Amino acid sequence: MTTIHTLGFPRMGAQRELKFALERHWRGEIDAAELEGVGRALRARHWQLQREAGLDFVSVGDFAYYDHVANHIQLFGCEPVRFGFTGQEASLARYFTLARGVAQESGASGEGRPALEMTKWFDTNYHYLVPEFTSESTFSLADERLFTEVAEAQSHGHPVKAVLLGPLSFLWLGKEKEANFDRLNLLERLLPVYEQVLARLKSMGVEWVQVDEPILGLDLPPSWRQAFEPTYTRLSVVGISLMLATYFSPLQENLSLACRLPVKGLHVDGVRAAREIAAVADWLPSHKVLSVGVVDGRNIWRTDLDEVLRQIKALRNTSTHALWLAPSCSLLHVPFSVQGEAGLDEEIRDWLAFAVEKLHELRVLKQALAGDVAAEGPLAQSRQAIQSRRSSPRVNNPKVTERLAGLSADADRRLSAFPIRQAAQRERFSLPLLPTTTIGSFPQTAEIRAARAAFKRDELSAADYEKAMKKEIAHAVAEQEKLDIDVLVHGEAERNDMVEYFGEQLAGFCFTGNGWVQSYGSRCVKPPIIFGDVSRPTPMTVAWSSYAQSLTQKPMKGMLTGPITILQWSFVRDDQPRSTTAAQIALSIRDEVCDLEKAGIGIIQIDEPAIREGLPLRREAWREYLSWATRAFRLSASGVADDTQIHTHMCYSEFNDILPEIAAMDADVITIETSRSDMELLDAFGKFKYPNEIGPGVYDIHSPRVPSVEEMERLLKKALETIPAGNLWVNPDCGLKTRGWPETNAALQNMVTATKALRTTLA
Ligand code: GLN
Ligand code: ZN
């Protein structure tokens, strides 16, 4: 008999019930008891779904009101001292304080407390709250939530598998808040609490605990690798069955280590580490359970069940392990159910499996492996869907394939080297020294949103919508002229989202109505689905940019989202390499770039804020990724003449380890975030002798604060220490769409004043 289980389930609910309850609670509309009621009902429903799908256990411990790492911070009693909790506060109130901070009070005594830092959970778009550690950190079993939830599931009669983040991953994901201190030193203090937790679970009759150690898929320093054996030797003494769960990345040099740890079972990611399964089966002692994640927990496609059955049968021939099947990772990263997609095209809908459907796939696999005839119907249905997806003319567009195959070797190269282009562009635009510009968006006011919403609901005609947007564009242009900015933008009023806007106009994309995935806390995103070959039927931005250019003598910058960012923020097809899909998107953007150029737009920005987050978890895989990612960018950018200026923008500042690749993108101008790090990053650009022009952000757009002229002048002077004046641009850190007009105008005014003052000293 095969056992089936899931590593975790989405928390938000079919209709994002948790999101709405959380937000009502934060607004003070419902109390904690009512919120807890919503949580309890969601858990009950989600466990019921797991049982209905025939799972042998329900997973308990994956639920969270904000984030599961934050749950562990409370469970282990390591809330940072800086929050000043007295212990009198309710645990949920403290929890939301950790997650959301305390706003600065206006009174003299009031001191805000910033929330825990948030960062990306491995290479997903889920953000966790970062534990803070110092040499003073202590741990104790301090929270009952996990045990309450276990009892809850048991009271419904469910067999329970509890889920915990493992001690090494928990420490690894935290951050040291003290110099010269290694958080690994806290392991000794932390382990007794894990022992207590496991003992409690055992006393409650829980048979299995899934302990997640995803860091086994990372490049670990030796001290961390060495810590695994003693840690798990200690935890094994408790005498509860541990399923060590790894996911997201191959184990590689940690494979034999993972196999020999004294735990009852090992889960491996059968999608991202498919090639390792045979080796794991080989290394794993035969008395242990082998859990294989055969259903992709990171994507929305139906599983090819025949293919999985073939692999499992082959595995069965060579290994005698008790076999468990599961999704590759927690289902947290996929939407709830395809049932919610009434509006999707039926053929495409049939290709998809969200969380609920993925559970059912496990059931069919289990039945098929047991020779149960009940599997036959669903297997046939699945086969048919897989066939339809493979052969559908909507997926396959021979023109796109031919175009890609026919690209010349230098299709991703500009006509001339940068110095020649720079001279041509100087000649064409005659910009002043230290040209000023912005990153693209101007404030998305309530009127803009209302107009767009009305247009989408068919309450505003296309003509009236266009009129409303043109008015916004004209306003943005007029403001920029008043400010005397050198290179203008149209302001992106017509864009809801920088990926969705393009996805909606590209062939090969579709959009779900309800395919929400948690990003952080109550925030969810609805990524587009790239199901087929991508092409651009008609121009997407030319009319707006041309209109904006018609209003001014100054150069108007065209504004596009780059291929890697579009790829990274979508669910991507799994039937061809990501690099191929990236190249297809790149060619579509290239078409747009060329059309903008033809329409007289001489400066075009291709945003790539997501290039860095696409980096593989394993460093050895970076080079390959960066090579196709930068090629995709160049493909999109290189169809233009020397005197057309290509900008790119990235809004983060960790470039040090990928500078050569950033340079290889060969954008004429790059704008980046630097104000929050006090231009520190520029050292790296300076040392590297970054050859092209660069606009380090001189002010932080994440806050309404208006920086002074002196502040920005100081930052610019600092930038001039590493960047030659002739290559330096002046701009904010990122787009302004979340800001209001008054602070935007004030900040940009100061930015221009600072620039002009500095110019006089350089002339
Ligand atoms: N052009 C986009 C804007 O200004 C860039 C957004 C981003 O970098 N995330 O909003
Ligand atoms: Zn940005």
C-alpha cells in the first residue's frame, strides 16, 4: 500500500476568507475570537478536503495567521526583546505586532517599533518573517497553538501528521542582530525545546512529524552540514517518527548525509530533483520510508500520471522502501482549486491542477498502484488532458518556433559597441550633464483606479477610458515640464500591474479569476499563466507613448517590462525549458521596442526588477541561468539603431555577485536602488569599472518622506566619487505609483534643484 500525504496546504481559503477576516480584524471590525473562528473553520474544511482525497494523514502546523516561520518564533519563545512585550499581551496580539510592527505615535513618548524583516522564502514569491538572533537569545516552549490545532484535527477524527520547520533551517533563515556572532551557536539552546515539542506531540498520540529542512538543498557551510547528524541523533531519542522533508532543490553533496540521518523517513522533491531519486533510493537504508514529491507543488499544471506511474513502478523494481507519495513541496505556492475558474476557457482549464486537484491526483496514483479499477476513469481523463495540451494549436505556434530557430548568432547584439552608441546618443539628445529622469510610474490616484475598474466592468466606454488616461498622461507630462526634468515618462496610468498589463496583450497568456497565491500576510497575488508560445499580435504601448511624446519637446521614455520579469512573475509552462519561454517573450518585447523606435521614441526602458530573484538556489546553476536571462534581455533590446538609448531598471541593491552579468545586459543606462544603502553599492560598480551609464536612486520612494536638497546633493557627490560625471544619471530609487502627488512633486523638485546646483560645480 502506498501512503499519500501533503507537505502543506494553502491557508487563505477558496475565497480568500482568511485574507478578508485578517484585514477586518486589523481594522478593528472583528475581534480575535471571531478571527480564530474563521481560522478554525478553514482548517476544518482543508483537513476534510485532504481526507476526502484519501490522504492517509492530515497535515497540522502548516496553517498560520500570517506566516509559519512567525508561528515558530512564538512556539520557541524567541520573540525579539526589542518589542518590549510584558507577557501580559495576548499571543495573537503579539504575533501581529511582530508581523506588522507598531506605528510611530505622534506624541513625544511614542516610539514606533518596526516589524520583523520580511524576505523571500527560498526562490518562491512567498515572504516569511525573519527571526532575529543575538548571543542573548533564549528559547522555551512558549506557545500552545500547534498542540491546540493537533487536538482540533484529532477531535474531527483525523489521523495527524504534524509539520515543523527543522531546527537547522529555522536558525539558517534567521538573521544575526549582533556583530561577530554565529547563530549556529544557538543550536544547543534550541534543541531542548524541539525535544519538548516532539515529546508533547508524542504524548498526544501523533505518530508522524514532518520536519522540514529545505536548507539541505542549498550550498551549506561545513559547520552547518556537520550539525545535522548530532541534531537528528538527539531528536530521534524522543521516539516519534520523523519524516525529514527536503524540497525546492537537489540535495547533491548533502544526499548521503540526508539519507543517513537517524530519522524514519525522507521526503525528496521529485520535480526539481527528479534525477536524484534513484540515488536516494540507493543510499536510503531500506527500513526507512521514502517519500517522493511527484506532483509539482510550484506550478499549476496537471501531472502526467502515466509518466509518474512509470517512474514509480521502475523505482519499485529497484527499491524495497515503504513508499509515500506527495506534492514536491507544500501546496502553499499554488492556488486553491480549479473549481473556482468558471471564466477560464474550458480547454485550458482542463490542463490545470491547483491544490485541491493535486490532492486528487495523489489519490488516483495510489489507487492505480494498488490496481484499483477506480483509477481507470480519472487516469483516462488525465491522459486525454495531457494529450490535448501537447497537441493543441493554442500551445504550439510554428511561426514563433521558426523565428526563434532562425535567429542569427548576433541577434542579441547591438549594432555597435557602447562607446560608439554613447557618442551617437549624446549627439542626438544633447542632454545636460547629470540628466534627470524618473523610473516610470507616477501616482496611481483613486480616480485612475476608479476609471480602470469602471472600464473593466463595462461601465466606462473605451473612448471615455482613453480620454481619462490621456488626461492623466497630460497631467504627468505637464508636472514634469514644470519640474524641468530632462527625460520624461508618460506615468503608466493605464497599467494595473507591470506584468499583467503586458500578459493581457500577448498571445500564449491567460488569466485566472480566482487563482490567488499568498505572497505575505494577507497579501495574495494572481500570477498570469503562460500556456503557449508567446507572441505579440499588435503594439501594446506605442499609442500611449506617442501621445505623451506629442505633448513635449523633451525626450519621452518608452516603458516596457522585460522578459525575465514577465517570466518570473507568472506560472510558466513546464513542457519546454524556461529559457525558451524567456526567449519567446523577449522577441515579443523586441517587436514592441522596434515599433516604439519607429514611432519616434528614442529612449526606451525595459524594466527587469526580477532578474536577481530568478537565480537558482544552487550557485553552480547561476551561470547557466544568467547566461540565458541576460541573452533574453539583449534579444529584447538589440533591434534598435545606435542612437536609440536603452535603459533598464532594477529595484534592489544586491548586485555584487552578479555585476559581470549585469554589465553583459549592455543597457545604455541602468537605474538601480541605492539611497537606502547610502550609495554603498556603487563601490562595487566603481571597482568593477561598470562601463555604461548609471542612475543610482537618490531617494527612497517607499516612504512619503521628502528628502532635502542637501541630502540628495550629498548622495550625488558620493556617487561622483565612483562614477564618472559623464555617465551619471539622477533619478529616484523606483517608480512613484504608490506615492501621492504632493510629496512626489516636492521630492522631485528637490532632486532637480540638487542636480542643478551640482552641475554648476562640474561645468
Ligand atoms: N516602471 C515601473 C514603475 O515605475 C517599475 C516598477 C518596478 O521596478 N518594480 O512603476
Ligand atoms: Zn523598481
